[in-house]
Amino acid sequence: MVKPLETYTHPPETKEDVKYADLVTIDLEEFDKPGGPERLAAQLKDAAHEVGFFYIKNFGLTQEQINRQFAIGKEFFSLPEDQRRSFRAPLEEGIYNGYRPLGSIEILPGLRDNIEFYNIMKFLPQYDRVHPEIIRQHYEEIEKFHRHCHENIAYKIFRILAIILEIPEETLVNGHLYDSECDSGLRYMCYRARSAEENEKFKGLYSRGHTDNGTITFVFQQPVAALQVKKHDDSEWEYCRIPEGVMSVNIADLLTILSNGYLKSGVHRVIVPPKDQQNQDRLGLLYFVRPSDRLTLRTVDSPLLEREGLYKEGINEINIPAPEWTRARIKKNWSRSPTDLTEGTSMAGFSVKHFHD
């Protein structure tokens, strides 16, 4: 018998005066209108090149559908810790398929993080695993949500980005087909609240500045102010506001690699929330789009990149499958020197670093 989900209610937004980033919002309802993809590409071009973060609305999911996923996540994180740990992902292999326990990574010397999450990779036989009962009870509903994120949202974003890069419309889509081999997944994530003394010891950090290691990341409604973005002109950190009906999208490392730096991977961090929100756990819902083995670490043949001086002979001779990059980034979390937590990942001439703050 399936246990009914409790109705999920989002916490109220902070009443404190925080500085929100001014990010572009694109309306995906425009995509299916004549000339819509081209208009959206023109609207998004500067943000994709200079910031790496933007918002989308009208992405085809109801508030009820989103809230039910938050409710599933809340149920999972209410399980006893030993039960959660019994579903641990093969993290040392660079694969987030299952549970990542609380405190898995040092964010400052001797100080471990306050984040835990549960990832569900694609609904294909090769990714199936033992899941907790709360996941199995709602498996079909999660699959529908999962596939919508990938096939109905990500594919539209990829086609818009292809127009920006002036490459065939299906180039990026074909490298991320749902039925192909990749590590894309839905994530239920929870930052556990700390005491004021602990927050001071951690210098106010939940997660140090970084870029994501896949292709694009979706972050659903998040009223607890803690996610901050940093534009590529060395500006100050600013809060990312994600209210009802809006989703945050950030470009990740793979698109920076494929565009030889033209598309900017969004730099972000998570800090202690404002005082009126510090005493509550921060539940998050995200979808990570990872590249498939049909993509290699090579710059796409783009007229735009050629005009910008970013497409040159020689850099297109690399034939490393893209999933090797994403898994190497995850593995680095378990091999990074404890005395150099900003040590990055390098492969085939590409590199990415972590930040001090």
C-alpha cells in the first residue's frame, strides 16, 4: 500500500535586505511559437557568454508536481541515518547514483560539509539499483518528472544554445539523448542547519565557490536564501532568488569545454542563510544534465567560435569521452589534498579549479 505524501509547504522567503542578482529570465512558452527559439537565443546570448546563470519560466511542470518531489525528498531525509547510509552511491567511482552521506567532503581544513543528497539517475535498466521504499512507492511519478526535465526542458535549452553557437540544432541534443549512457540525474538535497558557533567556525560557508561538472543544472524553487552567484567580471557575490514558477539554470563545465570558453560555466556557492532562516534545514530539488558517451572533449565546429578566434586546428583532435570528465570531477572529491582544497581537475588540456570562498 502506497503511503500518501504529506503536502509540502515551502518556508517563507527571508525578510532581510539581501542583494539579489539581476539575471535574464526566458519564457519557454515562446519556444514553440514561430521564430521563438531564435528570439530566446538572442535574449540569452549575453548571459550565456558573460554570466552562466539565468532563469526560466513556463517550463511545463505544475506547482503541485514540483511540491510532490519536495515532499518525497523530505520523507527520505526523515529516515534514520543508518537507513539513509544503506543506500550509499559508489562515490569513489565518480558516480552519484544513490545517497551521498552528510559530511562526505572537507570544505575547510578539518571541517566537513553539512550537505547530504540522494540522486536518481536515468530510468534505464543499467542505472537501476536498490532504492528506499519512499522512492519505489512513487517510482513512476518520479520517472515522469525526471524525463520531463531531460527531454522537455533540457532539449529546448540545448537547441537555443545551438542557435547561439550557430551549429546544427540537434548537435547538443544528440550528445544528451535520454537513452544514451550518461550520469544525468534528479537530486533531493538537504543542507542541515548548524549552530551559530559552527557557522562562525565554518566562516559562514555551506559550500565553497565552484562550477558544476556536467552540462547544465536546474535548481527548482528555493525560498531559503543561501545560493549565491558570481559573475565573470570579478564582481561581488549576489543571491540567486528562485520563487514559485521560476527555475534557475546554470551552464556547467562541459559547455565551456565544447565552446572553448565562450559559454561561461556559472560560478556559485552556498552560504549560511539570513538570520531569520538559519535555524531550518534547507531542502533542495535539482536536475543535473550530464554528457553522454556520444560526446567527446572537443570544441564544436562553430562559425561563431571561429569569428571569435576560439576555434583553431589542433584543439579538435581530442577523443576522450565526455563522461570521463564528469566522473573525474567527482573522484577528485576523494583524492584532493587536505592541505589544498582548491586543487582542481585537469584533463586533455582543460582544467577547472575550486575557490577559496
